Amino acid sequence: MSFSDKPVLTGVRTVLRPFTEADAEAIWEILGDPEVIRFTFDPSTELTLPGLRSWYGSRSEQPDRLDLAVTDRDTGEVVGEVVLNEWDPHARSCNFRTLIGPRGRGRGLGTEATRLIVGHGFEQLGLHRVQLEAYGDNHRALRVYQKVGFVVEGVRRESAWREGQWVDEVVMAVLDREWAAHRGHVEVPRDRARPPRTG
């Protein structure tokens, strides 16, 4: 099991490919989107374009994580990213995170990109578990994760102070045997799109 290979993963709507330094400009624009800022970064995070060039230019050299650009298959435009990181080789587990910019939303690109990289993690890398954390008010992302098979394991109540209010953090995961059964295609009723509020 190795993250040294940086694959190209092709779907119906998206192509996931390794990052290059040249992708930093597209990501810089995406990171200016209010929804991305709200749900992705700590308010104190400071980003610069030179810093992003260095970061994305070095992603293909990382042996313990997989960062791929999400591109629109029709146009080649970079619309976001998907990442498997925090690899634990003994537990065969990884963390998953993603961000999709405004031009990639509402067209199923994020859902397909999530299926592609999580499927790669299970089917090619031999992962046992993929987990994530998401803010409880990020309803769009939570619904995508449930559609792809992530199961809510718990809620950290009011664990983050965001934009003047306390928000929950939802912990979700999918296991290899669950993935083998549904391959990332789970029917989610509308009323299950939001995890139950506790407390």
C-alpha cells in the first residue's frame, strides 16, 4: 500500500489528476469564495498565492497522502480538490477532505469526485476505513457524504466558534466492507440530509 503513485481517475463528469504548481491560480480564486471560506478554513488562516504555488507544486512528492485536482471533464477547468491524508498504515485508515468552488457545484461533480477518490482508496490502496469531519451546518457536503456511503458516527456539539456562533462538528466514516456492498451509491431520503441535533 503506497500513496507514492499519483493516479488520474476519470469519471463521467470529472477527471481527478495530480496537481501542478500552475493550478495554484485556479485554487486561489476558489479559496476566495465565501462558502469555501466558511466551511474550509479556520478564520485565522492566512494564504498567499506564492504559498499556494509552493504547496500545490509539491503535492506529487508526498508519499503519505494523495491530493488530486478536481477538473470538469468537458472543459478541463479546475473546480476543486479531493484529499486522502492523515494516513495510519497500521489501522489502514485515512482522513478525507474536499472543497469544490462555485463553478463546480450543483452538477454532481463533487459527488462523483468523492466516489472516485474514496473508491480508489478502498479498491486500489487497500484502506479499511476512511473518515471525515464536517461542520454541522454544511448541509450540502453532509448530503454528498451520505450519498457516497459515509455514516454519521457522532457529533461534537458546539465544538467550533464560527462567524459569531457555536457550530457542531459531525464525524463520519465508511468501512471497506460497506464500500464493497454499495460502491458509493446510497439512497438518502431528504429528511436524512441533516444529522440529528443532540443536546
